[in-house]
Amino acid sequence: MKKINFSAGPAILPASVITQAAAAVEDLDGSGLSILEISHRSKAFDAVLVEAEALVRELLNVGDEYGVLFLSGGASTQFFFTAMNLLNPDETAGYLDTGSWSAKAIKEAKLFGHVNVVASSKESNYNHIPKGYTVPGDLKYLHLTSNNTIFGTQFQSFPETDAPLVADMSSDIFSRRIPLERFGIIYAGAQKNLGPAGATLVIVRKDLLGTVERQLPSMLDYRVHIKGSSTFNTPPVYPIYVMMLTLRWIKEQGGLTAMEAHNERKAKLLYDEIDRNPKFTGTVSDDESRSLMNVTFVCTDDADTGRFLAAAEAAGCDGIKGHRSVGGFRASIYNSMPYEGVETLVNVMKEFN
């Protein structure tokens, strides 16, 4: 039986993408070579990069003032990469602390300049997105994590500020429309909503670069990667190829407008059951903070936890166990999760007694 993958990442991919990616491992478009063995300098891979970038620009309406990069190192590398490229030692960046990943980004940024934690939900174990805070006017940039996979929270709107926003969008990139013009940098590890592990998408506004006093190693300078069109060093060829296929799939589904409607419909189905069913309790304290990507909940009676996990697994629902730091359950319902997959989980919840 094909399992339904509710894992937070590496996560579910569209079935058609997996089929195409598997075929390319044998032979890439009749080239006689596997995608795993083509040169990153070849015409075949250059075509992949060109199409992947074009799709990113089309789907998110990215203009020429931004560079689009496909890098390695994951989003965790971008925690320091962004600060190193943007923040001088005497300057201050603002950070919104809404979970484990933003806390790690804050730690890394402190190596390069001053950090002002403008708002935090840490005191309540990150069970909501902060509200009612004031953003200072002297910030070089304001950093946020748009969706928090561990705690199941998501920014449904973005803070008002004159400073450029820098965002880790690893787990909700391409899931909805965003006001791109307000962002200086967006970065996203591919493995949650865009492709397999191993590649990181970075969208960076070019006029923000070259403003720091420090000398930057070539591999840690966005300008070098922009000039090299993501091939300054050997890029993660196969993950980028699968990202391109996934971007094609998103476009075929109707783009971000369709993805947003699809994701809202799935999330409503699951949240409605959590709210209706006395056997379960949601873990996010504020409904407006609920994530459309990672739905977190617990059994109202702890004694039911093991039984419900076994029932879900028996129905083919894989990966719903919550993060080890918080426990409970987490259903990750990224773009590629079909509505029918969520229905299966909801039916298990309805029948659980």
C-alpha cells in the first residue's frame, strides 16, 4: 500500500514529479545520460537552470532587480549568510522570534552585528504569532520565519516596516501569494514544499548587496553566485532538476492562486475536525496563527496517544508523530498533499473512540 506522507520534511512530492524524476535517473530526455551524471556545465543542465529560474520569476512575479539562486547548505546556512552579507558590526537587524528556527537565526546573526528581538512568543512555547509590537525605525532589515513547522504557526500577514523583510520561507514557499516587493531576501530549503533535500532557493534584492565593510569569502558572497548563475561551484544538480519539475507542476495546477485555495481547503477540513472532535485538541492558541502547512494537535487524553498513532499508521498515514521537542501530532499538508490524503486522516479521527 502506498503510504500518505505527512512528514514535515523531506516531504511529499507530486506523484507525477516522482515519476519524471525517476525516469531522468535512467535517461535525461533521451540524452543517453542519467541526470545524476551530467555535467553542471552542460547544455542540458543549463536548460534546467534557465527554466527553474524562469518559473520562480513567473510564479512569484520576481523582477530583474532580484537575483534568483539555487544553492547548497540548506536554510541553516542562510541564517548566517544573510546577516554576513547585509549587516555591519555597528548596525542593527530586527528579528521576530517565533520558533526553533528563528531562534537559531538570531544566534547566528549576533556574530555579525546588533540584533533586536522585536517580538517573541517563546514564553508561551511558541504557540502563536506575536501581535501588537512596534517595529523600530533604525533596522537594516527585519527577519522572520514565515511558517513554523514544529509549532504549527504561520504569518497570515507580514509586519509593516520600512526596512526590507528577510524571510525563511522553507516550509510555505509557493503555497500562497506574497507581496514580494516588501522582501529583501527570501530563502527556502527545498525539502519541505519544493523538492528533495539538498538545494536551497534564494531570492535576493541586488541593491542590498555590497554594503558591508567586511571581506566576504567567495562562497559566502551572494554577488559571486549571482554573477556565476548558481554555478560558481558544482551545484546540487539532481535536487535542482526535481525543483524545476515541481515548479512546472505548480504552474500546471494554476499557480499560486490555485495553490492557496487548495491549501486553505485542506487545512479547513483538518482544523474543523480538530475543533469538532472532543478526542483532540489543537496546540496553537490563536486561530489566526494556525499554519496551513503544518497542523499540530494532541489527544485530549494522553492515554489515547499511542492508540491513535497506531490507528493512523494502519490507515497508511505516515509521519504524523509530532516533533520530538513538543510531542503530540503534526500533519504536514504541503502543496503536494492531495485533499484525499487529508480526508483519510480525518476519517481516522472521526472513527477513533
